[in-house]
Amino acid sequence: MDLGMDTRTPRSPRTSRALATEAVHAGRDDLAGQGLHAPPIDLSTTYPSYDSRGEAARIDAFAATGAEPDGPPVYGRLGNPTVARFETALARLEGTEAAVAFASGMAALSAVLLARGSMGLRHVVAVRPLYGCSDHLLTAGLLGSEVTWTDPAGVADALRPDTGLVLVESPANPTLAEIDLRAVAHACGSVPLLVDNTFATPVLQRPAEHGARLVLHSATKYLGGHGDVLAGVVACDEEFAGQLRQIRFATGGVLHPLAGYLLLRGLSTLPVRVKAASAGAAELARRLAADPRVTRVHYPRIGGAMVSFEVHGDPHEVIRRVRLITPAVSLGSVDSLIQHPASISHRIVDADDRRGAGVSDRLLRLSVGLEDVEDLWADLDGALGESARPPARQEALAQG
């Protein structure tokens, strides 16, 4: 298990500014010229216009291409200035032409599937594991899609004339398995590759640099970073963004302006938060790997703030015993969260499929926050329990 992590600050491929600088300033470049320091929150649902002919022309233009209308806003379902700031900033961080925000990560994925399905391209090639609800959405065919599950090496052979999308998650939820994105993108040919980048964030990985056309985030997680906003976003080229805006307008899965404001604020500290939490996670992964109460530790080569581990004892007892770490679904907050994927995030996945993807019944997923690592370790140590220690190890520890 390689626990190393590259802590250098990368530069955005679309600017000469470092990522940390871009995170603070992207989406805010026009504020000083307006005499503002903090971004404003525009809560309007509709906007006045005395030029109805002009409005009709702008709406016709949007219907044709999905491009953002020129001039003042029209209606909250068509777009919002506060949300647009977040979209601009996220696109800059991911190195894409555009980004389109939605009310949740699942709304964002649904919009991608609907966009491809509307072109008759309903077949999806996907690699497990994925987030449990993403897996279920594909497997159940709720949006009319058909899925072929494969490993990364089998992507090219799984493609069909009606394949509209290849979907992967790296590092994967919850096993943290990593995929060679460049190799998969090459295997996709002309089929768009969508990479769920929720766990890595653009701080650690920018899939567009490796050939992905679509980059998905559950922005609820690290982009927001404080457990108080629900959102999703797709970073992509402008052509695909237009299609997604049209789907968003038609289905109404819009992001609330206050959420857009919170996400833009969250991006400003994203590099600092990810690097600090990743340092703590790497240290906890090292300690867990050396602990006889733990059978296996999963920690990605690129680093990150997520750790998964399998225990000798009852994982439900570990959940019951934590006191500092919060036993809750979700991840990416400033406070640490732990959950049992087989019971919660991946419960909706068929048990055999779940286990086949490496999600064992003894696996626990830990989202490491910004607490002191010694306090987190003390909580984990107590939660793992003395009773689970092999007798010889108990004696060795008692002897110091």
C-alpha cells in the first residue's frame, strides 16, 4: 500500500495562476470593478423586461443550442447569476470550458443520462464500484438506460453502436480503487467518458487532462465542505453544457442561489481543506494498516481524505462506539464521518454485485476531517475495541 501523496500545488491548465489562487479568485474576477468584495446572492426567481420581442429571441436561441442567454437573466430555471459564478469557478478548477450545476449529484448524473438517451444512445458501459445510488440508477434502468458492467480492461469490447456513455469513479466509492483514466479514455474512442471526481476533487486530479469529456461531482461533499449544502455539478465542454442546460431547464433540477453562494465560498478553501484532511487520512491509514484489529486498509495512491478499512470484529460495533467521529452517511465535511457501506451507501446494490466489487460486509468508510489526528486516532482506537485484539497482540501492547 503506497501511502505517499504529492503535495505540490498544481496549476490550472487554462490559466497561469496556481490552483490555490484560482480557487480563491475564480468566479469573482468582476467584483472589484463593481465595488464589491463578497459575491452577491441573487434570490430572484424572475426578472423584469420591457422588451418581449428580445426575450423571445433569447429564449429561441437557448432552445436551439442551450447556450447561456446574453444580457440580463430571464427566469430562475433558465439560470441564476450566483450559481453561474460557482459554475465558472468549478470549470476553471477542472480545466474545462464550462460547468452546469444541479440540485444534487444524482440530478447531475440523471441529466447526463437523459441528454445521451435523447439522442438514442441509451447504452452505458460502467465500471464497479460506483456510488450505490449511481449503480442503482443504471441497473434499474429508471431513465431507460441499459448498462454493461465491465472492468477497465474490458471497456473497448463492451462498446456498442448505441453506447452513449462510459462511467467510472476514481478513486471509487467506497473501496478507493483507482483507474488509469488516460487508458480508459483511449478505449472509449468517440464515446464520452464521465469520471466521478467527487473523492479526488480537482486538487488531486483533473480528469479532463486525461481525456475525460465529463467530470461529475457530488458538490455536497468536498466542494461545499461543511455538510450544509446539497448540490451536483458536471464540468464539460460548452457543447455538452448546452445540452445539460436544456435538460435542467426542462426537468427543473436547478440549484438554489444560496447553495451556489455556499459552494463558491467552499471552493475558496478547497485546496487547504483537502491537503490538511489528506495529511490526517494518510497518517490514520498508516496506523490502521499496522493494527491487528484491522484486516485490510484501502488508501489511494494519489492521496485524499478518504480511508476504507476492513475489521476482524463486528463493524457495527465500531460504528456504535465512536464518540468524536460522527456515524453518518456522506463525506467531505470539515468533521470526520464514518459509515458502513453495506448497510447504507451501497445497501441498494445487489449483495452479490456489491461483494463482487470489493465492498465486503466488514468494510468501513472513513471521511477524515480537520480534527487533530491524535484525537481521531484515540476515538478509532477505542471504537475498534480491546476484545477484537488477538491475545498475543494484547500482551505485546501491555508490555509497551
